[in-house]
Amino acid sequence: MSTSNGRKKIFGTDGVRGTANVEPVTAETALKLGRAAAHVFKNLEAMARGFGKHKIVIGKDTRLSGYMLENSLSSGILSMGVDVLFIGPLPTPGIAYVTRSLRADAGIAITASHNPYTDNGIKFFRADGYKLDDNIEDQIEDLVFSGAIENIRPAADHIGKAVRIDDALGRYIEFAKASFPRGLTLEGMRIVVDCANGAAYKATPCVLRELGADVIVYGNTPNGTNINENCGSMHPEQMCRKVVEHGAQLGIAHDGDADRVILCDETGNLIDGDDVLVISGLDMLAQGTLLEKTVVGTVMSNAGVDAAIKGAGGRVIRTAVGDKNVIDEMLRNGFNLGGEQSGHLIFRDYSSTGDGLVAALQILRIMKTKQCLLSHLSRQWTRYPQLVTNIRVREKKPFEQLDGVLQLVGQAEAELKGDGGRVLLRYSGTEPKARLLIEGKDNETLQRWSTKIASAIQKQVGI
């Protein structure tokens, strides 16, 4: 990967990601990243946050390649005189929390989120559990690409040691339960849970059962290669069927690292991140707990979100796509609720990153306290018709270099603008895809323009 000025770049919009055992997701590069990251974090603070040496937490999801990457990262970190704390498979938000809980100097999540098992990635967290600032990523990259890290080697008696933390899962379970009101239970509720054969396969069912729910769980038998395979938040159809089949009040589907969640109401209808933002935002506005009366969404958020929050006396601020952009905006201005349509929800009163389990618990809290079905809560707002098309591409050529594409976008915008519609065209930061979002009041018009624009892209750079 490289930037427009030709400078090599490892970090994308959400850490390092790609096909496992293909650059940059190789054992060799992971070793270098571990060495560079250890050096950078060690020098951010002269004194370790906890007792003894500086420490870095390493957790992962359930992919087969996680073993390879955690050992390579660990070797690099240890060689720089920094200790490693292995916590095994745990949701990404759990890794962020345990990093804070253990007073480590940084955390690493080995995951490719919602991607298939053949992919993997590396995400870094600061000591406070938030994702890395761009300038720290740049320092790590510079050390790797300049080769400077090769000249920095502590003496043999300063090499770090690795230990396994056995209670990491228990720590995260108690943390998640603490986001649910003390004294309130889920007794009498039947919940279907799809763990995507990923990192939440133990945590989410355990938390819900300890809070009193009757839990029907699947996607909880990871084997290293079945993560996200026809299950989880990317394939929620089975969850919806099971909710109706079992007469459940709620369905919960995670992605592979459980930093996102897609829900299902008792009738089998999907409830996405926009629904959660509205339901939670309206509740927090009513309770007086929504800081600055502001919800942070992204450019993908439905226009109906703005209308619902504004109608209740609040406002919506939009960022570029990516939960890191949402979190950065929340930190800059002191907001406490934000998220993406895809199911990354950040309740900053509880968590420093997107947390699918915490988000589900907040919806369950509202359902229990209001004694209200989720289908009723979701009717508090009206969704504008929105069509999202994903086009697989062989290269991410700038759209202005594609013949006629931006002209078509301009024509579509001109026609849709009168109805409050819009067009958003961008490349995915994590997958070889162009994403086209068209929003307006007439489905037929949306379909017509989506077909025209997607076909123009497909002909020129499509796979």
C-alpha cells in the first residue's frame, strides 16, 4: 500500500489488514511492527504504567492465522525489552478494556473484523483503550520502512517476557455487565445470539445468561476457518428466522471481533446501527444524558436519523466513514453517543471503542425500563429510502479518472436534490470495493441511478 506521494503505508482506515500470509499481513512484517510499536510505546512514557517493564496486551479473534501473527508480534515486542500479556480470543472492545484494566502501555487486537477467515489484521490501542493517533502510526511506519528499527536492540538481560492472563474473559464480562443498571435483570426475555464463530462466542452468551435471559446461541463453535461464514452481522438472515421460530424478543448478531452488532426485533425485522442511534439518542435526550444533545453519525447515516433527533431537540454531526473518525469527533468535542449504520456503536460513558455487546445491552435496558417491544421502539423514526450498492474492483482508480462516472453522479444529485436526496460514492478502506449510496424519496429513481453509476464503474475497474 502507498500514499499519493509515493510513500509506503501499512496502516489503512482500521489498522493493518489484508490476506493472511501475504504482505503486509505476514509473520515477517508482524515481527517488524511488533518491534517498532514496542519502541514507540516504550518511549511515549519513560515509566511503565504498571509495575516493572512496559507491557503490551495481545488479543485476537478466532482466525487460524492469529496464532502466527501473535507469535511474530510477541517476538518483536519482547526483543525490544517490553513484556507481553497474552489474553487469547476476546472481542476487540474487550482487548481495549483489558489494556486499561491491566494498566498496560498499549494493546493489540489481531483481527479482520467482518472479513472472511483468509484475511487478518492488526489494530493498536493506546494505554487508555482508544485507537492510535495518526502521528503514532506514522512513527511506527517510519521505523519499519526506514530500517531504523534494526539498529535498536536492547542488551540480552533487558529482553521482555510473556505471560498469559487467565482472567481476561472474566474481566470483560464484568465490565460489560456493569454497563447494565444494577438491580435490573433480563429475566423473562428470550434472546437469540449469533456469535459469528468469532471472538464473542463465550462473552455475549455468558453476560446475557448471568443477567437472567433465556439465550439461544449459535455461531459459537469456531474452528479457525468458519468465522463470519454464512453467519454473524454480515449474514443475519438465520438470526431473523430463529427469532421468529423460537418466539424470542430480540436477536443479536456480531461480526468476527464483536465490535459491531446488528439486532432483530420480535417480528424478524432487522435493526441496524441507525436504529440504535435513534432509539438510544431519543432515550438519552429524554433522560438528559446525551452530552451537548448531539449524536455523531457518518455520511452513511440515513437522513431520517437527523430528522428524528432534531425533532426531539438534539442534533446530528456527521463524519467520514469509519468508527475511528466517529470516535475522534466524540473525543474532540466531548460527545458520548456515536456510531455507524453498519453496527459500530460507541457509548463513550462505558467504552472507548465500538462494542457490540454494550450496544445490545443499552437497547435491552430501554426495552426493559419502558416495558416496550423493540418493534415499537424502532417506529420512533422514519427511514428515508436508501440504496447501497457494493461493486468489487480490481484497482481503486480515482473516480475522476473513470470516464463519465462523476458526470453521472452529478446528474443523479441534480435530480434527487429537490427531494432532499443525495449521492455518496467512495472506495472501501478495508475491502476491494467501491461503495455507492443513493438516498431519496422514490425507490424507482434510486434504482435507476444506482444501476447507471454502478455499471459505469463495473465496466472500467470491476472484477
